[in-house]
Amino acid sequence: MKFSFKTIIVCVGYLLLANTLLAYTQQDTLRGSNGRGRSWWDVVSYDLDVHIDTTTKSIKGHNRIQLKAVSVIGDSLQIDMQEPLIIDSITFHNRNQFDQTGQPISGKLKFEREGNVYWLTGNYKSWKGGLTVDVDVYYHGIPRSAKLPPWEGGFIWTEDSTGKPWIAVACQGLGASSWWPCKDYQGDEPEWMAVNVRINEGLQRANIDSPGSISNGRLALFIPPGKNAWHVRNPINTYSATFYIGDYVSWTDTVMGEKGRLDMSFYCLRYNEEKARKQFVQAKDMIHCFEYWMGPYPFYEDGYKLVEAPYLGMEHQSAVAYGNGYKQGYKGDDRSGTGVGTLFDFIIIHESGHEWFGNNITAQDIADNWLHEGFTTYTEGLYAEWIAGKEKAFEYIRGEWKNIRNDKPVIGDYGVNDDGSSDKYDKGAAVVHMIRMMMNDDTKFRQLLRGLNKDFYHKIVTSAEVEQYIIQFTGLPLQKFFDQYLRNRDVPVLEWYIKKDKLYYRFTNTIEGFTLPLTITDGEKSANIKATGKLQSINWQNGGYNVSISKDFLVQLKP
């Protein structure tokens, strides 16, 4: 049998796809998809109560999941709880259905474990669509300890420099189900949440004077010793729910923002107060800057908190984790290599930027997390522009492009808990920057950022939805642009040569139909071109051979 070259290429492509799919497990699918045990119900709220025993490094807790059946009751109900934690029992209380005596229908639910998933069975199938039900999950165990937080997350059991306990959790990527039972799926957020983290008496005897734990939202109840209840009044990602325990001191401030007075709270280890009071003033300026560019802070009802943490940082909603050592830049360095990055504290700016992109606007599938990281990385440049001007900001933005690896597409595989390439940060920011360049109208670009945060306020979205929004807002034909930079790993290469007073050019390393408007120049003579994969030419009489293009486009130039 004879095979054409084209046939061989197609076969190789199928084999590569098959190998990719085989790399994912059933657990990846259960975690990353809105499957049969999830799709028929939505989370209304979580009410989490956790007791932490520092002696045994174990936890014991209870989470009341208020859920609403939004369609025909499915044949299974999935609750996520990662090993080695164990669910002890599950009960339910139906708020809308009553027995013959007029009492709400309630009872126990049976369950079976499949790795990190519990399948609930029992008389929940008698529930009716549209009903609201409380499902109470009781659990215990020793949670996974973080190996390299926040990237390899889990519980952080450590001590401050005086030997006092300092405990926290960071679980983005790993998942909230690593420490509490939930619907661990980014596409479904509760409308509100309560967090009550209790600490054992031994920790109280460690002479920690700060009141119990610090968590998201506002402190609703404080009953010493060691019991705090925090209330979040807005939708929240499960991985954003958190706590901090340590010998903290705190102070408050306010800023008059676009929606009125925003309450701000700051927490640091007792012996770092002097440094923290100096460093944390950047947070107020950051609020002014980001509200100007992106619209009102999205969580006025819950306030803004900045909390010193035993790891570098994390965008915990209304309780941002800070661990940058009170240094400018990224742990004292500049990711851009331009010097501009040392003009501000990277962690304060970047992690707070996620309040707009990541917490306010949330990707339905983590495959689209460039919406979180790309836009937020660009907010670093917006703040640099705020304090140092546009020229310096653009230097910073372009400088970060040296970190781009082009190892795989920015957007990952859907439904299998794959968040794509780490290029979602800097390449994602490059996408935002190039859109700004193509718009060539900073006023309209600002309106775009504000429009995104207004029209997708507290929404869960897909990359495709955001792409279409940008295309419609700008009027630019950007679909192939998005496909090239987000769904293909390769950077476009502009090939050119000069022959007989003409400059010839074309794109290679691009998808079919890709085009980009560029300005090509020799320093004196310049021309606007719209390059494609087809060889084109322009008059270059008296033009030089030292040709360049705009530095603000992520394109390689190859003579």
C-alpha cells in the first residue's frame, strides 16, 4: 500500500493527539469537567467550619453546601475531597420539600469514593428541579503539606522568626478540595461564603495575641479563644478561600474610590510592623490606578485586605497574600530586566490586579486562565505607567517578553484540569499589549478594560466570549490573531528581502489566514504593511537595508 506524504502527516497528527489525550486520567476529567455529577446543580453558598490541630497537623471540619437543582436531577452527585482527607458522613436538609407531618425532608446520604471524588447516592433523587437543599459534609484527616507554595500548594506549617506558629494554605492548581469538601470546579462559584477556622488551645498558649484566624471577607464573629467567623458577600473562587494564622498586628485605612469609601485592612507579623506600614502604602495608590484603568474595585462589600503570608503571594479574594519580604520588584529583582520593575512591589500590584481579572472575571475552565494571568500581568505595566510614564511602562512590558518559552499553546486542553503553558502570563500580557497597539487609542483601550469588568462583573466566562467581546468592541478582525497567539505555540516570523528597489515580505510560522498590521522602517523611510503568509512587496526606492519593525509587537524579524 502506498501512502502519500500528506497521509503520513495526518496520521502523525492523530497519533500526537491520541498520546496527549492518553496523558490525562479519569481523575483529571472528573476534576476539570462539568460532568454528570455536577452539571445538574449549582452552588448557592458554602458555610465552612474547620478546626485545626497544630499538634497532629490535622484538621476536622464541616461544610454546609447549599445547592440548587437547575435541571432534571442527575443519576449521581459529585463532591470533591482529596486524599488523604476522609469524609465521615453526609446529611441533607431539603428547604422546599416537606413530609406528611410538615417537617422538611432530611436524612443521610450514602457515598462511595473514587480517588479524590465522592459519589453520593440515596434518596436525593427525590429532589425536584429548582429546589434548594443543604448538604452537610463532615470530614477529617491530615491535609497535604505544601512542597513549594504557592506553586505546589497545600498547608504551610511553619514558625515566624520568634518561634511562634505561622500557618496558612495556598491551593490554586492543587484545588480547594485539598482541605475542604466542595464542588472543586472553577466554572461554579457560590453566591456567598462563610469561613470559620478554629485553632486548638495549644496554639492559644503560644502567646499569639491576634484574634484567631484571618480569612476572606469581613469578620462577622469573634469568640476568643481561637474562633473567628468571616463572611464573604460576593461570589468567590474555591481556590481563593483561605486563612492565615500567626502573631499578627493589624491596622485599617480607607480610600475614596469610584463606589465610595473602600475599607482597607493590613496584617503583618508583629515584628514587621514598621516595614509593613511603609511598604503597604502602595496598596492605596494601586486602588486609584486600577480603578482608573479597569473600573471600581469589584468587592467593596467585603473590603480589601493585604496579609503577610509564609509564601510569596496569592490572589485570595479580599485577603491578598503577601510574602515579598518588603522589597521592591519581584523579591528584590526585576522580571523585565529593565530596572522599571524595581519601582514598585510586584506582589502587591500583581496579586491585587487579580481582583479584577481572576476574581471578578473568572475563566470557566482553567485552560482559559490566560484571562487571569495575561491581563493581570499587564496590570503591572499599567501601574508602571501610572507612576513612571508610558515610555517606561512599555519598556517594562516588552522586557517581560524575554520570559516567554513558546513551549506549548497558552490555552490548555478543556475539561481535563489543564491550565496550558506558563506563557499565559507574559505571552498573555503581550496579546493585551498588541491589542492596545492595534487600537492606537488609549482612551478607547481604557474603555475596553473598564467595559470588560463592567459587562462581565462577577461572571464566569470563556476565552471565546472575551475574544468576541474584544472583536466587537474594537471592530478589529482579531480572531486569527487570538488563534495564533493563544492556540498555537509559535511566534510569527516576518521574512523580508530587498530586490530592485522593492522590499518583499511575508509571514512564516503562522496559521492559515493570520495577518498583522505593522510599520516597517529603516530609521528614515517607513511604510505601513499588512503582512500575511503570502509574499508581498512595497516600493523601497532609496530605502536602507537596516530594517526593523515596531518593538511593541511580538514578532521575529528574519532577513
